[in-house]
Amino acid sequence: MDAALDSAILVFRERGYHAASLGELGAAMELTTGSIYKAFKDKQTIFLAAFDRYVHLRDAQLRPLLGAANNGFEKLRCMLHFYAEASYGTEGRRGCLVVGSATELATFDAEMAARVTAALKRIEALLRDLIRLGQSDGSIASTIDIEASARALLCLLEGLRVIGKLGRSRAEMIAAADQALRLVA
């Protein structure tokens, strides 16, 4: 099931919810239409499962990187670079399922709006925690406004994912992330 959802994630990231057909999803997931309906009620059910898996996988990729950093500022740098690295080349052009869902579905689908909001709130909370940690360990100035800085960094992170759809270079994305770090330097 995880492999099938991973394939569905790629289709939804590249095509969006509305443009992805059940035929494309079935081919990517290597499931017949009958098998899709046995495993999932409909396309929306596939999408919701894929969205939840995507959020879980991204978090599982990020957490070890944060754990390896020495202080709050370095953890924040790791997080910004993680997003920058995901925002160029093939990966960047595929896009972010959270951002895509925010722009394509959240306005019209209350369930998706709640999932997108929860995902963005988790990211913002993590940013606040990293800034707070940096203030407590001395790697980030105590005068930095935690709330405003976390919101600004959230906007930058998600903006990187949008800009990445247009084919920016790695150097451009890393430079943007490094510039953002000046908000808390």
C-alpha cells in the first residue's frame, strides 16, 4: 500500500488533484480500476491517504537532519536548506503536495483545508521551536520576535516550493534560504 501511495503522490504532485485521472493513478500505482475501488472509495480517498503519507514522509526525512545539528541556528539552517534542496531540479518541478493542495483545494474542500492548515501549523510551530531553542542556546539573538520570524520563514519555505515549480537552480534556492537566515542572525 505504501508503494502504491508513493506512486500516487508523484502523480498528484505533478498533475494536481483535478488533472490527475483515475487511469493515471491506476497505472502509476500498478492497480486496476477494480483494485483501486477495493482499496479506496474514490479519488478523494486516494488523495487524502497520499497527502497524509506525503506529510509523514517529509517529516521523517527532516527530523534526522535537525537531530544532527548542534544548536538552534544550525537546526534552522538545516530546515531551510532541506526546503531549498527540495525546490530545484526534478524534485522542485514536481512541487509540494501541501502547497498544491492549499492553492487547488483548500478554498473549496473543508477537509483539505483542515489538513493543509494542520500541516502548515506544524511547520510554523517547528520554526518557532527552533528559534526559541536558538535563543536559549545563544545561537539566535534574544531580541528576535519569535512569532513574526516563524511566520516570515514559513512564507519563505512555502514560497520556495512554489518558485521551484518554475525550474530555479540549486544555487538560487540555497542563496534564498541563506538570506532568510539573516532574519534571525
